[in-house]
Amino acid sequence: MKKEVVLSGIRPTGFLHLGNYFGAMRNYVRMQDEFNCYFFVANWHSLTTHPDTKELQNSVHRVIAENIACGLDPAKVALYVQSDVPEIAELYLYLNMLAYKGELEKTTTFKEKVRLQPDNVNAGLLTYPVLMASDILIHRAVKVPVGKDQEQHLEMARNFAERFNYRYGNVFPAPQAFNFGNELIKIMSLDGNGKMSKSENQMNTLYLADDDDLIRKKIMKAKTDSGPAEKNSVKPDYIENIFTLLSLVSDPSTVKKFEDDFNNCIIRYGDLKKQLAEDMVKFIKPIREKAADIQNNKDLLKKIIHQGAEKARASASATLTEVRNAIGMNY
Ligand code: AMP
Ligand code: TRP
């Protein structure tokens, strides 16, 4: 049986963090044996918000290195850089004719970015979901492992695919957001305000490149309160987030101990954070060290990126031929 096609991308706009790991990369690694996987660095997308490219090459290399350090095997998957696959840009052009200004302006991420960068509301920002749909549809992917923040973009990708199929004939399957266990994960920032992110709240975000002491320092500063007043209380979301992190990196008996302490109102948040800090150090350290080794080996990186581009272009050009045939652009 033919393996299902999986695709996902990460923007090279800064250091990767725990949200990226648990929302996206952990799933990539789990999927690489079972599916036909395409994973890429979305460097065109990063230009919509980060026009200055001084750091871009470094960031692209770091994202590739960190993905491999997290367990992705470039021999099993296509690991590539978006701008190495020009077929995506051509599909983006066709899909732009099927995307409407009104729906693009209503997109949550667009509105958020207009608020954040009112002086640079460029057309690329408006059509960001169209480029993302092109990334997905160019390989006719059906499963897209992403965090919860990307759900709306996936819905738009399905709409564009459907419109194309309706107008020109059936070329694209409908892509779905994917996470193991069916729940899309969202890792909150350590102060409980919003999600962990590459560029905002740096002291409240745990990066895969953070050194041991910085990890400890950030976790010990995480927001807590004076503890629950009643047994079996509902946890405030910033406490829930600490428990989420604990459940992701600590062993189940440790999680149970602190859950019980919370439910019995005897929890000491200082101890909880100390435990979390040590388990987090153990989790991040090997990833950080492996990523640094790969990043320093430029020849290896070049080879991996080149090999990824070849695999991605083979699949992309096959889809583009079908797209051109469907539209009738085959003279
Ligand atoms: P980005 O950093 O926005 O390019 O996101 C890359 C991938 O990481 C996407 O699949 C996101 O859904 C996921 N992601 C980013 N931040 C978080 C977060 N705080 N929690 C869960 N997933 C996230
Ligand atoms: N928009 C995604 C993010 O911000 C990155 C991305 C670009 C992507 N193209 C994609 C994710 C295609 C999945 C599939 O995280």
C-alpha cells in the first residue's frame, strides 16, 4: 500500500522552543517510519514578518540541525528549504486567484500581525495562508502535524483545494491537522500570558538552545501563586501549564506525586519547579549538544539540504504537471 503523505514546516524566525518541539517536531519524529514525510524550513514565510535577512541563513541552518537533533532522519524523510522548491511559488500564484480578500483579511494570524507590525502590512502577510496551502498541496499531503495555532490555516488550505478541484478537476486531497492522541497541543508561556513563541517573551519561553542554568532560572521564575485553598480545585492556567510541562518531561510517578499534593493542598510550588527544572535540563541538554555539533558541520548541512531539495522537487514537479494539465496550461 502507498504510504500517506505528511508535510509540515517551521519558520526560521528565531530559536526553536518547547512549543515547537511538543506541538510539531515530536510528531514529525514519530511519523517518519510510517508515512511518506516532507518537512521543510519556511524561509519565504519568514520574509512576511522578518524582512531583514542578516540572521536568516544561520536560522535556517539551526532549524535543520535542531530537527535532526530531535530525531529526524534525513535519509528517511525529505528535509528541505522552501526556497529551494520553486514549484511552490507557481502553485501559490494559481491558488491566489482562488483566494478572496475578505477571507484573508478575516484570518486570526493576519489580524494579529497587523496589530504587531502596523507599518508593514504587506501583501505576503495577507496571502500567508495561500503560500502555506501551496506548501501542503504541492505534495498532495493529507496529514499536517502542527500545533493548535495552525488549525484555521489548515481549514483555509482545505477550502482552496476544494475550490481548485471544483473549478479544474480533482487534483488535491483534503489536508487535515494532525497530532497523536487527537488533541492539538498548546504550550503556554511561563508567565501564563499567551503561547511560547520564537520572538516574544524570551524569558518566559524555553528554547532548545538554552543552557542548563538559563533553563533553571526561567523555570524558577515561572508564575505561581500561594497554592490551592480547597481540595481538588481546578488549576489556574499558569499552574496547569507547569503540570503540562512536567507531564511531558518527567516520569509518571513524579507527576502523580505533585498532582496528589495539589489535590490535598500541600503542594510546594518551589519544589515542583525545582523538579521540573532538573527534568527539563535532562531533556534539553542532549538535543542542544547534538544540534550544535551538526550546525558546526557546514558540509554535512549542505549535503542534507541539497538531498532534501531533490526529493521535494521530484514530488512537487509531478503535482505541478497535473495542476497545469487540469488548468489547461500545457501548450
Ligand atoms: P512557528 O514557530 O510559529 O513557525 O511554529 C512551528 C510549529 O510549532 C507549528 O506547527 C506550530 O503549531 C507549533 N507551535 C509553535 N508554538 C507553539 C506552542 N506554544 N505550543 C504548541 N505548538 C506550537
Ligand atoms: N504557518 C506555520 C507556522 O507559523 C509554518 C508553515 C508554513 C507550515 N507552511 C506550512 C506548517 C505548511 C505546516 C504546513 O507555524
